[in-house]
Amino acid sequence: MIRKILLNCAIYYVAFKVTQYFKRLGLYFFDEDTFKYFYLQLTVLFTSFLSGKFSRKRNNGLVSVLKPYFIAFVLTIGLISLYFNLNSETKPSRLLISGTLFLGFLVEISWLTFTNTLKKTKSLEFRIKVTPFLIFVKLLIIVVLTGYVYFWHSEGSTNLAKDKIAIGVMFVLWFFAGMFTHQFNSFRNGIRFWVFQWKHIKGDLLFTALVSFMVFILEPEGLSNLNPIIIAISYSIASFIVLTVYFFEKSPINIDVPTHKIIKANYFDEEPLAKQVSKNWQVYKIENGKFNHYLAEQLSNIYLLNFKEIFKFIEESIDIYSFDLRRAIILRSSDTYNVDVLPKNMIEFYLNLHEINDMRRINEFFIKINSVLINGGVFIGCVEPATLRRSKFLKEFPFYLANFFYSLDYLWRRVFPKIPYLQKIYFSITNGKNRVISLSEVLGRLYYCGFEVINIKQLEEKVYFIVKKEMEPSHEKNPSYGLFIKLKRVGKGGKFIYVYKFRTMSPYSEFIQKFIFEKIGSTSGDKVDNDFRVTSWGKVLRRFWIDELPMIVNLIKGDLSLVGVRPLSVHKFEMYPEDFRNERKKYRPGLIPPYYYDLPKSFDKLVESERNYLERYSVKPFSTQIKYLFGALYNIVFKRARSK
């Protein structure tokens, strides 16, 4: 990317100097035109980033390569023209600005065409399926606006001949922008709202930019100077409103039946946890299940007829022939009424193809399913994880716009539901639909509600999970959800203490600790390598030890000493040898563990490190504390030892 940026700056600088030379018959390196060049170059860079011109292209087709360059060019001339139209006192030479932009753009596309031709790229394909209604509606909007501004509102023009030329050119630019961005293409059922609107927004931006440049070049006099720009902006707003109504009128009613098709998983970015988890699954068979082919036939031939990949995933994970069709539920719904009416402890197989993201109270929904399943009964569901949600934005919008829109979506659908007062506003508006949720949180909630994971797999933009009822739901009152959390740990004498921390993992992550250790397998010390439960902002907190600051409260209360063995969860504590567990219980855990003194690379080395510390501490407690304290601080400051 850096090379592309530098090359872009060099091309436009040379283009500027060449144009300046032919205009003024000489080169001037420091004059008033130089400052206009800096503004021009910054605008070029801004529109280049906006259009994704510098991003790496997976498809090397000539059309896909040239399109962002053209969009960036049109946006550039539009922004520059708009600025100088509104600031007529600083308006520069039209030849200097236009010559620089067109010459630079010509050099760029010539070079790209030449290099891509050598690579034998795909030829240009121009396919149009026009919707006459869209052309008529958009044409009607711009005709009405043009007529109102020029003839009714202005009560005639002082320069009608020039205005006729401006109107004619404006209509040509409108049609070109619409064709280039496929605004007039036929409406496709199932298309999402922003996917439908985005091509129209792009077309309207290009139209406004081209009209602004037309005004800059033609320089109409008097009141009509800004009329075309006013028409273009008003047209864009009116078009958005009308097309919003058109979209919801054309869209089919959102009935609760599965209609989408399963596509290749690699079409979207892979979900990291789903990718990382081990795939060595054993086929699960329900206890005392008898051979029965009816459920498999119904799934394959009716319910999952258009979902072959889902059926294959289920077939590979569980023995479908051991389940009774009469005790099976297959649906796609977010209504918990479908669970409320079922008999308790009677269902063997429960399949719901509706995304967990739309469930208003996820834990309540899981607990209800737990109550209707028999022990060992299977629940199959799906979720759209946050990672795959971001990949959809990247697919639909340019890179920088995609990240901007995703950030807003994440703030509204992920952050707002977690803040006490804002969550009331959020749920009153959305009723909890389409929430952003991570896969690790869903799995944590499932374990919290008494399930155990059998298998998970990414299909299309969703992750499907198969779990079995293992126990009754947990009675833990304070699962990690907010920013400030309490974690249950084994303290001195085997008593449980609650340590305070800032949450750095996805909510409910503590309930899948055993699952992560078993399925990912690779560990260093007592930490999981590449633990995807840790959030991006959690990594920052851990890097600077901010997440540990609330544990000072435990230090003051006497639950922890300054230096000592790490306070462990029940699962990690049970991983230690039994004789060392008994020895460990005799001592108070510490805020700074021996790990940061020895920096062990494996779990066995970690146990050995703590053994050595306790042996030394039992003989010389004070000197051992001082030695380990300063040794740990040295490794933290100079060797940058951190919690992963």
C-alpha cells in the first residue's frame, strides 16, 4: 500500500508540474499554485482511501481494478470543484486543476491497463437488466426538481441559453452515473436493504461530483451558479427516501421459514474459534436409543432438503438413527412459545434454524430447551458471530466505509445492550433482534445453561452448534458480563474467594475453559495459545496490566498477598497433581505469581516453578518474597512479560 501511495503522489505531482509548465511556460516550485497542489493531493488521497483504490484486490480482472480508480477520480473532481465553487475568491485556473487531474488519471489507467493486459486479465462484461419503473421514478424526480429550481422558483433565468446547456449536460451525467453504478438494474428478491441502497448512494455521489465539476468548468453566471449542485443534492435525498419506500414495498413478507441456500464456507472470512477448535469428534449416540430411520429420512427429504450441508454436519456429528422422530422438534423461530408448550423431559432432538442473535433473552431460551430435553438430548442451533458479521460489511462496502458502518453497528447492537440505562432504549426499539454476539459467548451461555458441546461448524456466514443436555443450569449468580467482574477462585484452605478484574474475555468465557483446553489443546504455562475468548480491547488491557488493577481490592481485604501462587479456577486447580493441590491450599494466593519470575513455557514447568517457590517460601518467607517480587518486576519491565 505504501508503494501505491508514493506512486500516486509522484504521478500527480509530475502531472501538476507538466500542466503548470504549459500554462505558464515555466516551472515554479514555490508560489501560490503550490499550496493549491497540496490541497489537490490531499483530496486525491482521501478519495483513494474512500474508494479502496489502494487496497489489495483478490480479483485481478481489469474492470475490478479500474473501477475504484474511476470512482476516486470522479469524487476528487467533485470535491475540489465544490470547494472552489463555494469559495469563488480563491478559485484557481480551471486549466491547471483540470489538466492535473485528467493527466494524472490518464497516466494511472494507462499503466494499469498495460500491466493487467500483460497478466491476461478478464475482459469487460457489461450486463444490464433494467427496471423501467426505477428509471421512470428517478427521471421524474430529477425533472420535477430541475423544473422547480430553474423555471418556477427562479422565475426565469438571465442566461437561458447557458442554462439549457447546463441542464442537458446534467441529464447526461445523471444517466451515465446511474448506468455505471447499476442503479437501474432489476430488483432482486432477498437483497438486503443497505446492499440495495448502496449502489444508488454511490451513483448519487458520482452524479453530484460530476455536476459540481460541470459548474466549475462552465462557470454559469448569476443565481444559476449553484442551481445544478442544489438539484443534485436534493435529488440524492429524495431518491433515498423514495427507494426506501420502494424497497419495503417490493420485499416479500419475512415469513419464518428457511429460504436461503448454503454456500461455501470460504466465501466469508473464517470464524477464528470455529477454525481453531479441534475437529476430532466422535459420533454421539443417545443412550438407550433404538434404530429408527424415520427422523433421518424426514430431515434429508423434507426439512433439510435445501440444506444439504447442515444435514451432512448433523449426520457426521450424531447418530441420527438412534433418535425417535416422535420426540423430535424441527423449526425456525425466535418465539419461545414453541418451547413453552412442550412437555418437560420428553424431547430427544430439538433443531432450530433461527439465529440466536434474534433471541430476546438468550439464557431463558436455553434454560427452557434444557427443561424439555431428556438427559443426553440434543439441541442444534446457529449464530451469526461478530467476526462473520464484520466480513459481510467488508463484502458489501469499500474497506473504510465497511469498518465505519461496522463500528456503528457494533456500538449500537453490542455495546448499548450492556450499559444499564442505554440498554432500556436499545431493547425498547429493537426488542433484542439482530444483536451482535461472539461465538465464545454463545458457547459459554450454553455451558452455563447445562449443555455440553458435541460439535461446531461454520456454514455460510453462520456457525452451527450441536450440544447435548449434560446437567441442570448453573446457579452461578454473577457470570462475567459487564466490564467489572468477580471471578470464583480457590483460596487459602480450599475456600472460594472472588477476585475482582476488568473483563478482557467475551462474556461467559469462564464456563468454556475446560472446553477450550480440551479442543484447542496447545497451551503454554496455564494459558491457552491464541485464546479467541480474549477481546481486542482485552488484549490492550492485559498488555498494560490494567485488567489486574481491581485485584488491589482483594489485596486490601486479605484474600491475596502481594506475591504468591496464582489464584486458580476450579477447573485449572483440578489440573494440578493431587499432592501439590493439598500443598497449595496451605498458602494464600498472590497478586504477582512465580510465573513472572521463572517464565515457564509449559504446564509441567509451571507446576515445577510453583513448587520451587513454595519450598523456598516455607524456609525463608521474607527473602523469597523480595527476591520474587523484584525478579518478576524486572521481567515485566525489561523483558515485557505479559499475560496472554
